[in-house]
Amino acid sequence: MHDFLKSAKFKVLLCFLAFIVGILIYSVTKGGYSLSGVSLFNTVSKPFRTASNKIGIVMEESLDKFFNSDEYYEENKRLKEEIGELNRQLTEYESLKAEVEELRELVSIKQEHEDFEYTEKCDVIGYVTNDPFMSFTIDKGSAEGVKPDCPVVTAEGLVGIIVEVSDHMSTVRTILSPDLSVAAVNSRSNKDMGIVEGDIPSAEKGQSRLIHINKDNKFKKGDLVITSGTSGLFPKDYSIGKILSISPDSNGISDCAVIEPCADISRLSSVYVITDFTGKRAEEEDEN
Amino acid sequence: MKIRTPREKRILYIKNILRWIITYAVIFICFLIMTSGTWLKPVLLVPAAVAVALANGQLSSAFTGAVCGYLIDIAGDKVIGTNAVILTVFSVVISLLYEYYLRNKFVNYMIITAVVSYVVLWLDYKFYYEMWEYEYVERIFAQTSMKVWAYTIVSAVVIYFIFELINHYLMPKNHVTIEEAVSTAVQTGRH
């Protein structure tokens, strides 16, 4: 061992380690853009990762069926009973449903926000390994006009924000993460405001939180929460989620609500990135 | 050491190249598995780096450790280099331990893998979650890090046998059998 410490091999290893530490320090300074080596690796590995992810999803579903068959059997029996009950209500709901569909189409985000500039449809390549907040990678990057801090959405609602961009891949931080705060407002009253910000217990259930709500708010269960657009990071009036419950916050001076995101973040297959919209904060301001 | 004919040397050289190609193919497959699906997954690249380090020299172990670390960083969206530094250091230490103190036993491999993967996951938890003081942050350690650690240890068994298989068939052997020693003595004229 003593000989090893005096050998040329040891010096080479120290140089190699210094080189890796140098790369580590350099990567910290890149501010949202991947290192060119990583970007190249991501481009090369993209088809393999896409294919293996598809295989992985199929295997997970098969294993899920295998391991939880008893649970599904019980659930199936219960659901059959529920179907009988629901069928009776179905007729009544049919007319209501048609009306809702009509309204949904009417307020379709694209019609209402003609100022939005979207990328093409972005396929989800895979979720970030073991991330409790369900960050994921998409198959569009800087070459397709994606930049850090661009909002990521589905037709159902806001999903998150771009945090790291390679040439042909980007990483998305979701609204389940405590590191992402979105100014939000009640779509019904347009007065009750709050901040959508994830936390660990909510993220475990695929939910997020609306915090810093005034005590005298008019929020009710089922209310739709939409973006307020005040930060300039997100477009105004985009759906985020529905209120599940509301309770006093631990600080005692405000209320806090649990919200269910409109988009099912744990099962995304494709999303859209909004590259530009009216009221977007200028990049120069960002840098300042 | 056995004296080898040019043909034997050529075969050995090809075997060695093949061994590294297969090793890196296995490492890439581990990376693909880690980036697939939505479930929690073992950090397969840690047992892979340990398996390479226990059978190779310090330089090749360090390089492979760095590659595995970079792939973990890419898969987990971490700052590029964090795990590369950790695994490089561990790979060199493991390689030295096996060269001077330890024998290539399954139990040794499992203990080392358990320790290294725990350190990797603990540092990940400390720097990416606990340091930022999220509410209920300890749940991430209990429900994510510890589960991933358990999965990693279980999956290390498979990784160990894959690398043992690769080494068994493709690793150059330094020892000689009695027959080979006699044959070498005959070739060199030492009776």
C-alpha cells in the first residue's frame, strides 16, 4: 500500500480525480444547460432510453397485474356494484355531460390563448430515477426552441417548468415539487389567491398544495385553481388543479388547500412546452 | 508466469477487449433500466462499479467508477460529477482493498456494495433534500432512499453473478496449472 502511494499510478489517479472535480464545478456554472458531453450522450442514448422506457412501462403494468390480482378482483366486484348504481344516474348526467363537453371546448386553452407559442408535441422519454416529485425528461431540447423556465402543459392543465435543456432533450420539474412555486387564483371568484407549491406528503399521492390563502377566502371543494400570471413565468388563466380539501395552515395566519392537478402527472406520455406568451417575463430581466 | 505463444497472446488481447465491451454494455443496460418506467428502481450502477473494481486495477476501476457515477447523475438529474467523484474514490479504494487485504468472496462484495450504495443514497438525501429543509423530509429517506437501498442490495446479487460470468470466461488468468508450468519449463529448456 505504501508503494502505491509513491507510485506514478497514484499521481495519475489524483490528476483524474482533479479533472472530475473540475467538471463538477464547471457543470454547476452552466445555469440550466447541460454540458456538451452530457448533451451528446443524451442525444445518442435517446432512442435506447425511449425504447427501454416503453418496455419498462409494459413490464411494470404486467407485474402490477400479477402482484395485485387479489386486490383487483375485489375492486372489480365492488366496481360492478357501483356500475349498477351509476347506470341509474347516467341518464340524468348525459345531458349535463354534453353541456360540459360543449363548455370545455368553448374554453379550450388554445382558443382562449391565441398568443401562446407551443412546441410540437413532446413525448415523455422517462421519469427521473427515484425522484419523489416525478420530474421527467422530454424529447425536445434547445434545437426545438425549448429554453429553461418555459412552462410545460397538457390539454388538461399545467404540468411544470423546464429546468435543464440539452440539444434534443429537456428535464421538467413538476408542480408536485416544493422547488416550484406558481401564483394561482380561484377561477370562480378570481379574487382568492395563493401559491401552488408541492410538499412531500402530497407528492406521495400525486397531489400538490395551494398555500398562503387568505383566511376569508371563498374556496370550496372542487373549485378550479388557475394560474394568475403575475410572475411572468406562467401564462395567465391556465388550469392547474382542483381543490380537494382546505384547512388552516400550520402558521395560523393563512389557509392551505390540497389540490389534485388537472393533468395526471404520474402517467404522462406527451406534453407541450409554451415557448412564448403575452406577459412573459423578458429574459434580460431574468438575468438581472 | 506462463510464456504465451503469439496466437495465445492475440486470443488474450481479443478476449480482453471483448470483456470491456461486454462490461460497458452491461453498464449501459443498467443505466437504461434505471431510466425506464415510473417505479422506484435500484441504483444498479453502484454494484456494477463495485463488481468492476474488485477484479481490476486502480486506473481502470477509477475510470469505470467515473463512468458509472456520470450515468447515475444523468439518470437522477443530479449535478454532473457528484456521483462520479464519489464512485471514482470508492472504486480506487475497493480495488486497493481487494489487491492487498480482501479475497474475491461474495460476502465481501455484498458488504461493500451495501456500504457504498448506502453512502451514495445518504449523500443524495443530504444534499438534494435534507439540506433544503423541506417539510417532512425524513419521509424521503424512509420511503425512497431506504427502499432504493434495499432494492440495490437485492439486485447486487444478479449484478455480481453477471460480472463473475464475464470474468470467468474472458478475464486473463495469471496463475498456471501444473501441466502449463511443466510445458513452460519444457519450452524454456529448464528440466
